[in-house]
Amino acid sequence: MKHLIDLTEWTKPELEKVFNYALAMKAHPEADFKPLKGKSVALYFEKPSLRTRVSFDIGIQELGGNTTVVEQFMAGIGTRESVHDVAHTLNGFVDAMVCRMFNHTVLHELRQWSDMTIINALTDFSHPCQIMADVLTLKELGLWKEGLVMTWVGDPNNVLQSWLEMALFYPITINISSPDIPTEFESWFQNPAMKDRIFWIHDPKEAVSGADMVYVDTWISMGQEAEAEARLEKYKDYSVNKELSGFMPEHAVMLHCLPAKRGQEVDDYTMEKFKSVIFRESENRLHVQKAIMAYLLSPVETEAFYQEHAVAGK
């Protein structure tokens, strides 16, 4: 059984297949395609959620499945009940579990103790669904190409982790512009697969000047609220504002996984300048997650749908 916990567990052909499925589903909303009919999915949330909760919930319904939301206070994985007991309990109710949680290792434990398909909808370690939606967006814009230069500006975090994992499959270059490189990211600079494709550029103006795509995320992630003042001070020179965005090449775009803290990592001017791209990126969470679930839970039916509705010139 396949899962989506870490992108590194997948292959490039699998990723391409899901991107193609997502494009076909998006292009043919009228199709009577219900690959999750008779299947149920639990959405488990330890963190606040807007895009993840709505896109997965609606996506499951559009694919003909049943969905139920389990909040952290209801299950209390690892507190109220052990991971083992929650896994065995939900295993008797649902076919898949979509998890938005803090501890990444719990996903692997859930997989170990159940037959459910486990989908990582964000942990403190990574955010694969977001990056797959980002790639889909770049494909639609005609920017996803060999040699693409992505510049990450600000705090290296779980979203960057998944971008680096994606870069193992595609020949893109990643620049990281930040005051320093956290210890957990240092190994990427020694990874032979990333030789001459990952760089730390301290000066954000220099970093964005050669970018095809600039990526921005909040400096204060969920669970870091107590560090807010120190983080705002640390990253104050890394705001992608009107001045900094003026150093971006004319063809370049900015992506933001949202929610945006306007006035911190990005200003109103830059958000408005790139809003058509950013909110397309947001919408594509729905389409790529539908493709992920259809592929994981009904691969034969999904391939048949794609063969009938393949997007020309994909």
C-alpha cells in the first residue's frame, strides 16, 4: 500500500503521474469520476487549518468519498490514547487518514500499526502536498523547467524541506537567503545529489536577482508564538516588500503557501502584485490532493480516467 509521508519514498514517474491526473481533473470538472465511492477518509488536525481542511474535505466529497474530521482534543494521539490504539481504532472505520500534526514520526507509527493509507498534510518536518500544488502551479504557468532557480527568502522550515526533497527528482537550483542555516538543513549542502544546486546567499537582494521563482512563508510558524519578538527581529531584513521585489527579474513570480502575515515576511504591495499566482497556488491544493487520493486509493480507475481525459500538451 502506498502512502504520502515523505516525497523521498516516491519516484519521479509517480510524481509526474499525479501531476498529470491533477491537470486532467482540473480541466474536466464535469466528468463523473468517483474513485472514492464506498471509501472513507478521516481528517486529523492538531493545528489550525483553512486551505488544508477545506480542500481535502471538498476534494473527498467531489471524488465520491465519505469524510470525517477528528480534532486533536477528540483523539489526543500520544496523550489521551497511544498511537497504536488510535491507529487500530481508525483502521476499523476508514480507508485513509489525512494528518496535519506536529510530530512527523507519528505518521510512520500510524502506518506501522494500521492498514490505512496515511497522507501527510503538514508536520513540523515537511509539507509535501503544498509543494506538489506549487509544482502544478509552475507547470500551468510554463515556468517548471530544467534549470529553474528558486530562491527561498526568510526562515528555513518544513516547506523548504519538502522543496529540497522535490529537487532530488528535478534539476532545479535552490538558493536559501536567510541570516543563517539551521543545523537540520546543513546536510543538504553535503548531499551529492544537490552538488552545485543549493546555495546560501546571505543578501536577499542578490538572492532574488537571479530567481525564476521566489518563495516566502511566515517567520512564525504554529507553535513558535513565544519566539515571535526574536524572530521578527532576526528576519526583519528578509521581508519581500516593494523594494526587494524590485530586484526580481521581470519574468519571475512569487509564491506563498499562506497564511500571509502582511507587513512581516511580505507587504501588501507584493501580495497584490502576485495574488493571481498565489491564489492559483492555493486553489491547486484541491486539485493535486484529489489526484493524490485518487492515485493512492483507486489507481486503476484513476489511470483509466486519465487515459480518457488527458490534457493535450501537458
